[in-house]
Amino acid sequence: MEDDDYKKYYETDEANLDSKSDSRVILFLIVVAVIAFTYWTAVQ
């Protein structure tokens, strides 16, 4: 029973880390897109 609880907690913790990593990647892409758009607008 304890092993199942530990495994369940570990999977949940790993999933939480994955979602944090995904949101950081998405945020980074949005920032890069905004900077690129601002640069493109300034060059025009």
C-alpha cells in the first residue's frame, strides 16, 4: 500500500514538473514572438 502511495505521489510530482516546464517554454516563445514582432514593426 505504501509503495502505491509513493508511486502515485511521484507520478503526480513528475507531472507537475512537466507542466511547469511546458509553461516556461510557452512563455519563452511568446516573449520571443513579441520581441520579433516589435523589431519587425520598427524596421518597417
